[in-house]
Amino acid sequence: MAIVTYGAKKIELGTFNPADGSTSDFAEIPVYKDTFTMTEAEPNKTQHYQQGRSNPRLERFNANPLDVTFQVMDTDPEVLVQFLGGAVSVVNTKSVWQAPKTKSEKTNALKITCEDGSVILVPKFNFYARPNLTITDANINLIDISGSVNDTGFVGVPDITWGPAGWDVEA
């Protein structure tokens, strides 16, 4: 039976355990509509030529990582800390986000549940987040996320798994 995968019903971030490659504690994140992409760039190609010949004698291909981008539309201080780092403090009884002095990448597990029910699991997703503030009547403030699928470091833990509905449910 053919399977056609479309749309994202739910996108979640979880915890990646570097000791054994396991994932846990997934929570849905508010991704801005139609901003999620997962793409692999064309492979790098090295061509080797024989003297006097116009076509390569040998070509070597090196794959690129799967790149992931999306935008988060929730700018609650707790969400800002989750993606941008920093801290939440209370000023005049209101929670406010305070930016970190230095920014760095983050590593989480990523799970995408598609509208057809299929699930894509990336145990180790390394990413960087940055504010995207366009403060006008026609726009909303967003957090841009860009990262890539990383090697889990474990032979028995695939870097990405994609299957039909229910494969990821623990017995």
C-alpha cells in the first residue's frame, strides 16, 4: 500500500540521553504554520579526471546532513529560555525573560507527527535559535530555529526513524 505523508499535526521537543541514546519527556512546541522544513542539500561531489579526457574517470559523493528549520511563535518567558537560554525573573510581579550573556547551540530530541499519523523521530537534534522580531501591525514576533540531525553516537540508535502511526508507542 502506498503511503503519502503530509502536514505536521504535532511537533515536539524531548530529551536526548547522551549516555545511551534514548529519548524521553517530549512536549509539544508551538511551531508557526508552514515553517517546518527538513531537507538534505545536494551531496558534495569530487570528480577525478584522466589527463586528456573531458569526462571524469571517478566521482566520489559525500552526503550532507539533514537540515531542519522552523519558527516558534510563543514568546512566553519560559519558552524563550527553552530556546534562547537566559533566565526568567520576576519584576513587579511579572515574569520577564533575561537574555544570556553568551549564546550557544542546544541539543534535544525532535519528534514530528504528520497529519497521516506517521511519525519522524530524530533522537539528537542540534540547533541554534535566534529572535526574529518584526514589530508591525501585520507581523508577529517569532523565534527562528535552525539545526541538523546529528549522529547519536550509538550503532543501535538510528539518527532518524520514520514510520507509520503507532510505531513509536512503547508497549
